[in-house]
Amino acid sequence: MTVPSAPVVMIHGAFCGGWAFETWRPGFEARGYDVHMPTLRHHDEGHHPSRALGETSVRDYADDIEALLDELGEPAILVGHSMGGLIAQMLAARGKAKALVLLAPSAPWGMMPSTPFEVASAQALYLAGDFWRKVLDPEPWVASTHALDRLERKAHDSVLARMVPESGLATFEILHWFFDLTRASEVEARAVTCPILCFSGSADRINPPATVRRIAKRYRGRVQYRELDGFSHWPMAEPGWEQVLNHTLFWLERIGVDADEALGD
């Protein structure tokens, strides 16, 4: 078996850690990939993070991953989930990606929400006051009903127990981008030149198919889009996740031989 030339960096979403991709790592490593699952800044401090987390920007997260990529010495295959999918897009626009795999990705700066649920979720943050300066604790009922709702009980409980607080500023930059004068989450679509595989779950309310399809369309002929029937917001471990992983590995093998053929599939 030929060892893949590019390393793989898996970027987790909000309220999580590198552990979110534990189910996927063995499949990649079995194919010879050098896999990295970094935990974003302050997310490894458990349920008592430093106050600095609250004012950490999504741009800080991207900078930290970029530093890792610089250490690796070459563009990587970036696999990003939710907020991690947005960070992956940001890094691809910086020329740091050989390929992107986006799992239920968050939208870049400038993209309007597609559903009333997205609008309501963003507005609900104001109940925490000036949330953009605060550390936001995970809401178990929100995670259970909108992100982990299709996980088997053991997996659901394990993920829920490991969730950690998130940056209010990063959340503001993603969900309230129209007030962000720094445009922290902006991605210049024309600067993203690598092939992209983009997944959405048909039952995902957090980053619904209508929004994810619009993300994919930004990249025109460089992207292959797949809607996962019945999936919610945790495609790394929901029933049927093995098929998603296998499709990803097959796609990566194909673009390793002929990127144009893979994109035209």
C-alpha cells in the first residue's frame, strides 16, 4: 500500500476537543495517513477554562492550526466539523489545505441563515447579556436535542460528559457576523483552490442542509456535496457513520489519482 503523502488534520467543533474524531482516526490510520487531532486553544482545560477563552477569536483558532500546519511543513487534508469546518475553510483560503472534508460546516462571514431555527438560536445568546466577552457553558439539553439526538445512548452520554465551555467571542463572530467589523470569519471563496467534499445531515437543525448547500456553492466546481439522509449534527458517530467515513476515504483516494474526475462525480 502506498503511504499517502499529505498529513490529515481533524478540526473539532464548538464545545468539544480533538477527541470528537476518535471514531474516524483508526480508519484513516489503517490507510496509512498521518493523523493529527489537535484540541483548540483553552478546550483542554475541562469544565474550568481560563477567562481568556471568552475573548478568544475564531481567527485565533485558525492561527493555532496554521502554526501546526507550518510545523508539519506541507499543506494537509483538513477534516472539519461544524465550527471546525469553518476554520478549515479559513485555512484553505490561506493556502494551507491540500483538500477539505467539511462535516456540517458553519458558514463564513456574510452568509445569511436559511431557517428560523438558526435565527432563533443566534438571538437566544443575548439572554447571557454581553456574551461576546464571556465563557459560554455547554447546554446539555441543547446538545442532546439538536446535536447528539441520533447517537446511541452510550455514545451520547460519553460525548455529553466530555463537552467543555466555548468562546463567546468566537460564537459571536460566527452567529452574529453582521456586527463583527473585523470580519474574523470571512473566507475569500476564490482563494480556496483545493478539492472539497462537503456533507450535511438532512435532519441537522444547527447547520441545516439549505445553509450547507449554499456554503458548497461558494466553491463552484471544486466541491462535491453530499446530503446524508436522516443524519443530524454529529456525523462522526451517528448510526451509519462508517459509510460517511468510507465515502470520505474513497474520495480522497480518487483525488489522489485524478482530482478533476473526483470533482466531476
